[in-house]
Amino acid sequence: MSEQTEKITLDESNLSDATKKEYLFRVGKFYQYAPIKSDDELIDCPIDELQDILVNYARHLVKRVNSDDLSSNTVPKMFRGIRWLLNSNYRENDIKWKPIEALFPKSVKRSGYKAWSTSQVELMINKTADTRNKAVIHFQASVGDRIGVHDHPLLMKHLVMMEWEEQGCYAVLLYADEDETVEEKDLRDKQDDVQGGDSYWAFLTPEATDILDGYFGERKNDGESFTPDTPIFLKDESKQLLPSVQMTSTSVGSMIYKIVNKDQELKRIKKGRRYDIQLNHGFRKRTNTILKLESEVNSNIAEKIMGHKNGLDGVYLAPTRQQCFHEFVKGILQLTINGTKRKEIELEKERQEKSELVKKLNEIDELKRRMTYLERTRNTTTETR
């Protein structure tokens, strides 16, 4: 690399904050082991020397895996930040990666395959008296978002109320840019020739919406003034002196961890280095399962609601907020946490189905009556002739 060319660093990259944080952490681990101690030394290291260092580092990581000090699935991740730095500084062809990758241990099936059950989520909610914590758990269980969404702007202007069965349901715009609004997203989704961006729509059940509104009410009663840029979830007061007052993935994860660890019924089974239920991803697995398997939601739109980008539909299918919501409501019954509220929804559904059946039977009776009348009229006319 030329001395005159200024080096490109991870700090100035356009990677997401979460990815940047992970790369910096893992590159730092490399510097702790290797004779290379900085980005400058890594980028300027001679080819043969760097190749040997990286091969030796791979062997070092394999030894850690063999001593059960590191997951085999983590080994490839340890090189991603290194590779990014080299590729971004015109050294993408200097390293032969196949010999390094040949040393990687076989990946193992991940644990954390189970979802939180509805009864477990209800127990979490009952184990906390804090309205904000209840609202966050309802939010996670309804939206099924990746925990990293809390490291992106999650503001009042990203909420809009929808209506289902005369009840309110918030639509929430996830992974929106800080200056992106609901109106802007709606407009882009309706234009075929405009990219919709990385943001997507998710929804809260009426139950979750009521709890969130209760949380907003408490904050307003405490004197807080709401603006479009007000965070949906606030950090604890003691931590609001930090640059951002919005809850982060760390603060959400910490809150849920404390609740889960309070109760034996929420105890997870540890398998190797992981638990059978991932603390935060267990909510996402639950929502994903319900929308795809336990309801009549259109599978392609379910993928959109979950923020997946699979196949051609993931690229070209751009349903509007209203179209997504039309499918989401089919899963509201199963997504609802409280047993009493689920029963109320079931009874209302049965009442509507009965009403619809009665309406159809009445229509059939009316049709029969008209047919009988027409038949009699025809017979009378024939006799008169």
C-alpha cells in the first residue's frame, strides 16, 4: 500500500454499529495474540509474514476449541474484521485464505433452538412490576424483532396506529433512519421504482398496544413532553445522563436477564456454551413460528414482517403497511399473551362467525322465498293462459 494513501479504518466504516463493534472486538483479540499490535502494522505487514501469522492464529484458535474454551462456530468470525481491514486497504489478493479456512474446525449445530412459550412470556410479565419492563417484553413478544433493533432509532415518529376489530394496534417502523418518518416509508412502499430501504413494518397486538400506551401515560403524568423524536423506550433514570436516553440492546438484554434469573420456572438448560432458549432471540423464534405455522398468514408477507430477505420475493415483493397488517391480524390470537384476553378474542371470533353464518342462512332463506314466489307467479301466469 502506498505511503501516501491514507488507511481506511473500522471506525470510519459504513458498517452497522453492531457489526463495527463486533469487528473491533475480534480484531482486538487478534492483536492480543499476534506480534501485530495495530491496524497500521496489520495493513503494512509483508505478505509472507502476515500469511504465517494468520495461519498460526488459526491454529491457536483451534487449540482453544479443542480445550473447550471457544466454540468452533466462532473461529470464522474471528477473521472477519481482519479480512475487512485488508480488503478495504487494497490487500484483498495478498492473503491465501483457503489454507487458513482449511484449519477451521467443523461447525456444530447451535443450541438456542427453542422459543419462549406463551406461558413463559406471561410469567416474565407477571414477575416485573415496572410498566416499562412489561411494555418492552410485550413489544419483543409481539414484534419478534432482532435485539439489535434497539441500537437503531426507535422513536415516536416510527409509530402509527392501525385498527382491528375496533381495537388499536401500533405499526412500528423498524431499522428506520433517524430522519425517516412513517409517511416517507408509506410513500416509498407505494412507488414501484423506488427502493424501500432497510426499514420494514412490524406490529403490536391490541394487548401490547394497551400496555405501551399505559407506559406512555405514566411518562406524561411525570411531566415528560413527547415529540416525534422522543424514544419509545427510555433507559433507567440513573443512565439517562449518557449521550442517548433510548434503551439499547444491552439495557434490554440486561433487564430481561434479571427477570428470567428470578424464577426457577424460567430457568433455561445450558448445552455446551449456549442455552436451549436464547434470552432475546427466543421471542423472535416464537413470533416467527406463530406467523408461519400457527396461523393463516401469507408466508411471503410473514417473511417481510420478520425482516427476512429470502429469494426473489425478498427483493421484489414490497407490500404496503396495510397489506402487511392485513396478514398480521390473522396471528393476533396466538400472539396474545394473557389467557383471559385470548379467550375474549376467541369468543368474539366465534360470535362473528356465528353472526356471519346466520347472515348467510338468512340470505339463503330469502333466496328460497324469492324462488318460491317466482315459481308461483309463473304457474299462475300459465294457468291464466
